Amino acid sequence: MNAKVWLIIGFLGQAMFFMRFLIQWLVSEKHKKSIIPMPFWYFSILGAVLLLGYAVYRRDPVFILGQSTGLIIYLRNIHLIRRGELS
């Protein structure tokens, strides 16, 4: 892929992270308390995957480590939420 495609991937990753905070804020305002809805975690995963791909393309070890760690945490949170729903 060329540099423009990777730049688009990087911006899409940032957009996913923005969407997770926007959704969390709107849901919290609606309920008048802090809530983290499931789409927050899905946008977190999408953003992390896209930004991890961009970081690998850029060969940025600091960015790669940060996104890899975040991705593991987001996946674990979804696992814990789903496991709790099955109980």
C-alpha cells in the first residue's frame, strides 16, 4: 500500500477513538451518570487495530507497544463483560 492509504488508515483509527468518547459522553448525558456502553469497547478495538497497522507501517516501536497493550486490554474488557452476561 502507498503512503496515502496508510495515512487514511491512521486517520480512520483516530476517528474510531474519537467516536468511542463521543458515544460514551452522549450515553452518559442521556442517563445523567457515567456509563461505558459496549460500542465504546468496539470502537476502541477498531481504533487500536487501525492505529497498530499504521504504527507497524511507520515502524514506530513506541506506538506499536502502546496500541498492542491497549488492544489486549480492550479485548479483555469485552471478554469480562460477556462472561458476566452469561452468569
